Amino acid sequence: MKALLYLGPAAVFGLLLTALPLVAAILFAARPTIRRLEMMRPLTLAGIFASLAGLCLSVANALVGINRHAGSNITAYSAEVFAESVIPAFVSFSLLAAAWLVVAIGMRRQSQGDL
């Protein structure tokens, strides 16, 4: 979890962008309307693209770091760098999964209100 403390501005922005669908999902679950549900798709797509862009940036930074610190134990260093580079993407996709679980709760709540 310490790796999240060393995130750069692009990674933090990407995580904030992928948190927006979760906020929208919570608003939808609180008061389900079709308009709030319609916002989930574009917000989710923005979150997915932000996560993938962040992953590409992390891999690029990892390759630069490996090139600069090429030493005797390059395999272990490479594994550590690549493992740390996928953490923001993992957190982003976890936020998106949580958002859609909250939407499912809101959909259930909405369908029970229609009865």
C-alpha cells in the first residue's frame, strides 16, 4: 500500500477520474433516476480510458527506470517496477467494479419501488 503514496500527478488524476463513477453510482443508489443511470456509461468509459492511459504511462516510466538503473540484478528490479506500475490500474478497476455493484443495488431498489 506504500506504493500509492508515491504516485505522480497523472496517476492521482487518473484515480480521481475513476472515482467519479463511484460517486455517481452512490447518488443513483440514493435516488434512482434514469438520468443518473444514463451518466454511468460515459463516466465508466472515461474511467476505463483513464486507467488504461495511466497503465501505459506507468509502463513507459517503468521502462525508463529500468534503463537508468540497469545493474546486475535487472530481473528482480524489473519485476518490482512492473508490479508497482500496475497498482493504480488495479485500484481504478476496483473502483469501477464497486461503482457497478452500487448501481446494481440502486437498480434493485428502483425495481422494488415500481411494484
